[in-house]
Amino acid sequence: MTGQHKTLGVLGGMGPAAGAEFLRLLTALTPAASDQEHIPVILLSDPQVPDRTEALLRQGEDPSPRLLEDLLKLASWGADVLAV
């Protein structure tokens, strides 16, 4: 791999260990020959996002506003591509 990579913004924390596991897998599966060939990543771990399952099944608090706020924050921090 050569050239400039886009920066990946990862919204995690909804299952606090899931974001860390995603980054572990991303690193393990990236075909990089050196540290410098890995993808630049910004992680925002926000365990305060309202529960998505509760919102869908039992009319719990809508998580959409918090998700949008966090995704926009990642973009403002320089993320070119977003993952949740």
C-alpha cells in the first residue's frame, strides 16, 4: 500500500468493547507492510448513546440525535469516512 489514506472516523461505545474489537480487527486485517501504511483512525467511544434496541422495541429514547451529533463531531475532527 502506498499513497495518502483517508481518515476513518469510528463511532463506538455502544457496547464499549465493540469499538476496541473493531480497531483490533481493522489493524489485523489491513495489508500493511509498515506502521505508516495503516489507515488513520479517529475513535469516538460514546456509551451514553440511548439504547437502540430499547428505542425500537419499547419506544425508548430516540438515539438518532445523539448519533448524528457524534458523527458530525467525527467529521469536524477530520474523518473522511464514517463507521458505526
